[in-house]
Amino acid sequence: MNIKAFAKINLALKVLNQRDDGYHNIESILLPLEMHDVIEIKIDNLAADDFVTCDDFCLKTVKYNLCHKVIDEARKKWGFTKKLRISIHKNIFIQAGLGGGSADAAATLIGIIKLFKIKPTKEELIDLSIKIGSDVPWSLFSQPAIIEQKGEKVDFINFKQQYHCLLVKPSIGLSTKEVFDKFDEIKSNDVSDNKKTIKEIANSLISCTSLKELNKICYNELELPASQMLPEIIDIKNKLIGLGFDFVQMTGAGSTVFALTTNLNKAKQAEEYFSKNENYQIELTKTRVFNNLKREN
């Protein structure tokens, strides 16, 4: 069984207070991308243990990843005993702010539910998935939404506009925890002072505000600490702006910068420009469009 695990971009991200569990409460607008990993999952009746493999060399040394954690939590919750064999076919950049690990975990959970014909409630899914990671509840649905709290509150938004999305990632990735630690260190809450709320930005998005106007009101409060840790983020942003893109921003905790446009030729020209630099990972993709609020694979 193959399950697609879709990447995401943060159109806007506000950091609130730090929680007792060490995480931060946030508010963010997430858009899903067509870029995706593929999770191949099957029952292995002969295995003595679960096996998770990945075709990305960067992850081959990671013995215990989020997919393993999903299996353990699901087994404790639903009591299945058969062992699983999972192959992760990576396309989503690593340590990039694109939610690849969370997407893989969510796809693994969906695969387990289908394989064992489990019928969980939405509340059970949210409760289990938030134990795995803050983006996992959203990744179960991978649709335009506002997420709040640690990530367990997901409110879908009715947004159907499709954009071409150029992703440019420096060769260096960033640790989400380290970026949040830097955020706390520099107390960058003033980044969003006198700016619109996340819900106001979502309303502008739904009403089809132009990308240029949307760019004026969107913000990512993790961009300042991330760019202090990795100044190349600002360099990439400036290059994309210089190439004429109306919306340019860092996604998540970085280090990927994305540009949105409705002009495919512009996106392709920029892709060619950045491809000349071997220090970048580049992907030209699109935002996903939905006609209903049902997960598609």
C-alpha cells in the first residue's frame, strides 16, 4: 500500500507563549503542496520486528524516527501484533520547514488504519498524532487551514486558488528546536506588533487579495531568529524578490524560502537561475486545490 505524504508551507506564522511541555503555542496558516514523499507500508508476517527504511542517505543513520514512534503509539492504542515494513521514498527536503517528517508520520498512521481496518474517531486521531509531532494532526488532512495551540487545533479554510511555488533551500538545514530557542533568546515577539492577526490574514487570503498585497501583511516570526542563525536565508529572499516575485517568505523554522506566483514562465526562469548554484536544493511545485474537506491520496 502506498500513501502520499504532502509537504506544506507556512503562509503566516505567529509564536505565542511557551508551554509547560517545552513546546510553544502558535498560530499559523498552512497551505499544502503537490510535492510529496511516498510511504510504502505493508504487513510482514515473517518479521520479528518492525522495519522502517528510507532511500535518502541523510536519514539512513536515523534508527528511531517519527514513523517508528507512530507504530509504537498505534500498537499501544489499538493492540495489533503483526509487524510492519515501511519504505520512505523521500522528495521533501530535510530540515527545511516543509513538514516532511510530520507528513511521513501522518501517512504511516493512515496506512496503519487502512491495513488493520481501524475506525478511529477524529478526536482519537488528533490525540494520538499530537504525541508524535506538532504538524502531524494537520498532515493527516493536508488541506488549507489555520492551526493553533501546539498544532492540535486545525480549522480548515475554504481556499481554492492555486499558485506555482518555487522552493529554494540552502545546503544547510535548521533544527526547529534551535530556531525556537533563538526566538526565545532574542525575544522577537515584537516582529508582529501592529500587524494583522492570523485570522485577518486568512480572511484576506480567502477573499483573493493579490499576492503583492498579501505579502505586505504576512509574516513569519521565526524568520528573524532563523536568518540570524543562517544569513543565507535573507540572501535567497532578496534574490527571489529581485527576480520579480510578489510573495516571498521563509517557511516554518526554515531554512527553505518559497516564492508564490501565477506566472509559470517566471517560476521556470527562476528555477533555472537557482539551479546553477549547486549549494541549493530547488523544487518547482504547486499548492494543492480541494473541492471538499476530505483527504485525497
